Amino acid sequence: MNNWEIAHMFDEIADLLDILGENPYKARAYRRAAHKLGNAYLDVEELAEEGRLQEIPGIGSALEKKIEEYLKTGELKYLTQLRKKVPTSLRQLLLIPGIGVKTIQIIYQHLGITNLQDLEVAARKKLLRELPGIGVKTEQAIMRGLEVHVLRRRRMLLHHAFAIAGEIESHIKDKLPGLARLQIAGSLRRGKETVGDLDFIAAADNPSPVVDAFTTAPFVNDVVAAGEVKATIMTKWGVQADLLVVKPEFIANALQHFTGSKEHNIALRGIAREQGFKISEHGIHCDGQVTAPATEEELYRQLGMSYIPPELREGRGEIEAAQSGVLPNPLEVDDIKGDLHVHSEWSDGVNTLEELAQSARERGYRYLAVTDHSRSLYVASGLTEERVLKQCKEIRHLNKGFTDFHLLAGIEVEILPDGSLDFEDELLAEMDIVIASVHSGFNQDRETITRRVISALQNEHVDIIGHPTGRLLGRRDPYDIDVDVLLEVAAETGTALEINASPDRLDLNDEYVHQGKELGVRFAVNTDAHDVYYLDDMRYGVLQARRGWAERNDIINTLTFEQLSDWLQRN
DNA sequence: GCCGTTTTCGGCCCGACTGTTTTCAGTCG
């Protein structure tokens, strides 16, 4: 976990450099390095020991020295110095949409504002509009930005939550090799798109060593509460974690209880009461007798229903479905036969076509669609028509070398603000697969942007709509598209909608997937990977698909290559 | 601060949009 600590510090350095008005490229270098380190697929400590830190792109000699300094001393002098020059709390203001470093400099210099609370007070007092370069509209935009920010804060993205939970889990298991069971519960176990805090359930006859291991771990910043069987800590990652220790015979009940959701549990308790039971984390009570099912499967069976996977426990009708035995058989990671949305070095990805094919084959995939950006997306080095055709040719050539695997020549074509596509139909007809996506003009009104995406859906060459609502979790709201209409038209045209597996997106979200499935919409679970490491994000997409009750038959990339080819021809 | 090179400096994704201006700065993606 040194990766993240260093990544956090580099991010802080970058922000402070920006606020101080230093060379923006220097700040960008720190930010890039932080991003690279944050991806958890590297271990800085290991690389440092081997003297290979500079092999990480974005780490040069200066940053290598800083990483080594931190690993050795636990401190970064450079950051300490920066913190003396400018209040680090100013960084908070960067989180407000509409505020950048220049605005921060102005309000800091003129009003001495250093945090969100002071900013809000100043905005309410209408002091901001008096500052140079800021008018009434900007002041109002800042007010709105503050409201949005409050709603968003303090929830983790799934990959962060899994990584931190894994860290905590392995620490306790290392400390207590005899521990019968330790399991993640809560919203993380349900695969919710963002996670507030982490819940752990442990099974042990003697709870105190488990609680001790938890509360005295090196990552604990603060012990919020600690009793005989329960504890709450604040970690140094700024994430709260709860632990409950139960007797081994009650593990299934405890796990069920603390997995939630609240709505699911309330409904479940209602059912139990109707049947003369009372359920809690301490077993099933009936006529003064307490029974403890050994597994969750048995628990649900005792309540007269089939097992409900955690991802479905949201109080959205799963209990009724489980009682009448019509619960879906949710999609599994192993059902996925290929990824239909990845980028190569031809646009803004980092890998060659060969590397992509190799990585896909290592994951047991039967096919992989290379879908680089189209020409209008300059920022991502979108491909010109000539480049697209050249790439197609190269892909066709590579395919000759495979017997049990296929690269599909695809494109992620821009849906332009007027609803037209970035390439002519003649070119799109050449492609094996076409994803159409929105990457610009997010602020169009509901009618305009809905019409815009619908016209892409209706293009006969478009197979999939990429990240259909355009949201970035915690950073950007979805554009104002009418998803109900989108789902209806997708069902009509047979165009698939993407379930983008990137933990930043998870777009479409679970509820829309559920809604679409009812209408007969097909989906594609894709990673949108720009680097082969991110092909592993597939599991987050599968979680969301499961949460949307999607089964294998709802997902086009569970098809065999031959079936997929048929589907692409027909649609 | 990184990195590649017409190789030890000079560029670093570039254009749209908005608001505050009066010709441009700031923010965003």
C-alpha cells in the first residue's frame, strides 16, 4: 500500500504547485506519476529494491529519489516545505466544479479563504462577485458547485474499496493464522458502485485477539470505538472500517445481516415474522429455540426461498422472485468470452495490437475488439479514415496467425453534437464492430442530447452505444439524456448498450440495466481499457450486470465468436 | 519534472465554451 500513500503525496504536491502558480508541467508530472502509482498493479517497494523505479513511465531520477526518500524515512521534505508556503486545505477547493487554480489564487489572496466553509460563507455574503475576474454568474456557479460537492464526497470507487479491504483482510489473516473466517460484508460485498465504509465479519470463539489485531493495525489512524466483539476504526486512507466478531456457528447469520441492504433485511425480517421466525445476526429464533444455519444458502432456504446473491439484495423485488423461484441466474465472470471495447496505441491507449491480443488470450478470451477513437476526438489522438483503414488491414493480417482467437477491427466513433457520426457509413460498413459514444457537448438539453444519441442508435452500422450516460463517478454527472427513451429505442433497433466496467464509469448503472433487461435490451460488458492491466476491470462490470439482474443471455460478449459474428451481421 | 531527440534543451493533447471582458482568461475534457 505504499503505492497509494506516495500517490496521495504526489497528488498533494501537484495541487500545491498549481496553487502556487509554479510550472504547470511540473505539477502535471507529479500528477501523472501519482496516477501511475495508484493503479495498484505495481509495487513501488519491490521496484525500489530492484532499482527499477525509473521503468515506470513518468518516474525519472527526481521522483525516484523522492520515492526512495519516503520509503526510507517515511517523509517527503519537499512536501513539508510546500505545506509551509500555502495552506494545504486550499486543495479542497479544487474539488468544486467550476473552480480552478486561478480562482483559488484570487479568493485566497483577496479574501484569505482557505477552506470550503469559508468559501461558502463568502459566496452567501456575495463577496466573491466583487473580486477581479469573478462576476455574479461565476459566484452562482460556485454556489451550485458547492452543493454538488457536498452530495458526492466521502464515497470510494469500487477498485479502491476492494484494494483497501484486501489490505485490511490480509493484515488480520497474517496476524491470526488460526482465524476460522474473515469476510467482507456491506455494500462492497453487494458490489455497489461506490462504497462508504467497509464492513468485516470474523468468526472466532475468542473475539479479543481479532479486535486487537484490527484496532492496533499499522494502518489505523484512530480507534473510533472498540468493545468486546465490535470495533470501528478510521484508517490512514481516510476510510472507516467496522468489524464484528461472532461465534463460528453464527457466521452465516452475521454475514447475511451485515451484507444488507437495509431494505432487503427489513423485507426479509417481515417474511420471517409472517412465518413465526425472528432473524438477527445471532441466528433464527423460533418459540424460544435458536437455530443457526451453516450457510447463507441454508438460511434463505429455511425462510422458504432460493439463495439470493449479495448483488441482488437491494430490496428491488428479489425476495418475491426468490420465493417463487424466478430469480435470475446472474452473469458470471467466466461467462465472458471477450472484451468489445479497448484502445490501442493507435489512439490514446498504450499497447500494440499484438500486446492486446496476447493479454486477451491470456485471460482465456476468444475475441477482442480494438475500438480506437475517431478523428474528431483530438485530445485522444482520434484516427483519421486513412489510419482506420490501415489499422483494419493490420488486424486482418494479425488474425491469420490465430487459430482459436479473433481480433475484431472496430472503432469508437464520435456521436457529434448534431447527432451525426464522425465517419461516413461507407467506412463504418468496413468495420467488424462499431461503438458510438459521446465525448463532447455534455451540456446539451435533454431533448437535444436524447435525440442525438437516438440517431446514433438508429444508424444500421452502430452495434453498441458506449458508456451511454457519460457519467464519471464522483466527478461528472451523467448528461441529461432520457434513459427511458434510450432503452426503448435500443430494444427496438437491437443495438446493444454498454455496461462500461471501468470503476470510474460503471455506465449504464445497475438500475438501468435492470430496466433495460425487462424491455429485452442486449448489453455488452466492456472494460474500455487503455492499458492491458485494465482488462481486469471486467469483474466490476460483471458485478454491475449482476446487480442489474442480467443473465448470460442478456450479454452479447458471452456469445461464441461465431454467434457474435452472426449477431453483428444481423444488427 | 519527464522525455526524446534534428540528443542535454524545449516541448509537454488542443479546441470549445463561458464569463468577464473589450480582446482574453479560466476551466473542462
